[in-house]
Amino acid sequence: MPKGNSPKNTKSESSFGYHDWAVESVISVEDVNRQAQELSETVSLEKITGLVQGEPFLKIEGLCAGYGKMEILHDFNLQVGKGQSLCMIGPNGAGKSTVLHSIFGFTNIFSGNILTRIGDSETLITKMSSSQKLKEAGISYILQDNSVFPDMTVEENLIMGGYLKENTDAAEQSTERIFEKYDRLKARRNKPARVLSGGERRLLEISRALVMEPEILLVDEPSIGLEPRFIDMVFEILDDLQRNEGKTILMVEQNAKKGLEFADLGYVLVSGNLAMAGSGDELLENPDVGRLFLGG
Ligand SMILES: Nc1ncnc2c1ncn2[C@@H]1O[C@H](COP(=O)(O)OP(=O)(O)OP(=O)(O)O)[C@@H](O)[C@H]1O
Ligand SMILES: [Mg+2]
């Protein structure tokens, strides 16, 4: 922000701009959008492919998708390798959640392909139903909105997460494995979900997606609404799932610093286009990303 625009008598007043933490200089949402638009370069397919470790495990090719007749994503490409994590950042309304919606089958897809590897073969999943994606393609989706059933117990919530398993026994076994992994949930298995703290609730949301034993986790804003200590807990859980269980994680995160520190790869979305792509570290060090999304 040009110095001349600062109010004269206000000394380094903290205000809120795009970020949800206090920053010294404020950039309005409009400015972020405009400036982000200016830094948009066309990200080449070579760049996208070069960031992937091994073969791409999840791949989006030339995707045009949106809601009703409105196109939100324009010729969007994405590639992530097995066991890698990718974090999408960008201004509000850029289309980040729409990418996850499209993978899971909640948008209208006008053109383009979504592919993943099932067994040994690359499989087109663009037109699969959401249930098939959960059951056959190993993709689970952790929604941006609070989605636990408050009056059901922790255990019932988890078993619900396995409703597409071949039978209730399989869902129950998978739920037991979750309890073995997360003591915090085990200790509260018979409590209604509404009594959980914010962090425990987020753990339940993540765990519910794990009941289907997915290969790919789509995670929308895991840190939203959480106190800092719970934010760290959530990233530790995701880190464990990636490093120790080999899950592939595609995430959207408003807390760009946390998201990029966590993820192997970072994408910046602006107005439904891929504006920048790099390793998480590369984007963290990029001055434009810093100025627009990291509050510095
Ligand atoms: N269900 C829907 N029906 C119609 N339009 C939608 C729907 N969901 C999102 N949109 C529109 O699509 C555009 C992209 O929204 P999206 O939710 O993908 O943005 P986002 O990058 O996730 O933003 P945020 O950071 O605010 O979550 C917005 O203009 C939004 O209004
Ligand atoms: Mg969103």
C-alpha cells in the first residue's frame, strides 16, 4: 500500500485485511484480487508435471467447470503424486473449493478430465458418482462446513462415515482402527458429538473420512475457526496421514503460511485460473505471495 494513503495520525495501527490475523499494512480484498490478477502467469504443463514425484496419482486436465451455466474454473490443470500433499491458496471466490467440488462430483463439468490411478491403471473418474468415488476410487472429502451430526455419538458419527462399506461389520472394524489410533476420540466414543471441543470435532470430521480408508483426502480449510493449538494439532494429524500412511492430500487453506509450510506443492488460484505453482517452500519465499497472502 502506498505510504501516502495511510491516515496521518495513526501509528502502525493493526487492522484486518485479507488475513484473519492482525497485520501492519492493510491490503483490501479488492487490492489482493487486482494485484493477484496482475501476477498471473500462464503456468505451463511442464512446470505442473515437474513438481510431481513419480507418476501423477491425481490429475486434472483442462477442466472447465462451474455451477449451473456459470463457468468458474477455466482450463484448470493440477497434478499431484502418490503420497504428496498440495495446498491451494488464493483470494475468496477464486474457485479453490470448486476444484474439490469438481473432483468429488458436485459441479457441472463442461470439459476436461479428472483421472486417478486405481490399482495399476490410470482411470477416468470425471463422470463417476460421488459414491463411486468414495467406494471405488478411494477419494474422501472433508467439507469446509461443520458436518458432524451433533446429536449422534462419536462412534455413530464414525460408523456413518462408513455407510458405503460392504456391511456394518466392516464399518465397525474400520471405526475400531480409528479409535486405536486416536485415544482422544476413543475416550469420548459414547458422547454426543455436540460436547466435543472445536479441535476434537475437527479430528472427528477427519476421522470420519478415514473410515472409508481412502487413498486421497480432499480437505477444505482444515484450520478454519480453530484456536492456534488446535490448528497445530490438525496439521500434525494430516502430516502423520501423509508421511506414515501414504495418503495423498489435496487441501485448500486460508491460512496460507500454515498450508504452504505443510504441503509439498502450492498452487495459487486467481479467478478460476492457476496463477502460480511451485513447491510449498518456493511459494513461501516468493515476495508476491508474501505480500498478498502471508501478510508481510
Ligand atoms: N453452489 C454454488 N452455486 C453457485 N455458485 C457457487 C456455488 N459455490 C460457489 N459458487 C461461486 O463460485 C465461485 C468460486 O467459489 P469457491 O467457493 O470455489 O471459492 P473459494 O476460492 O473456495 O473461496 P473461499 O476462500 O471464500 O472459500 C464464487 O463466485 C462463488 O460465488
Ligand atoms: Mg472455499
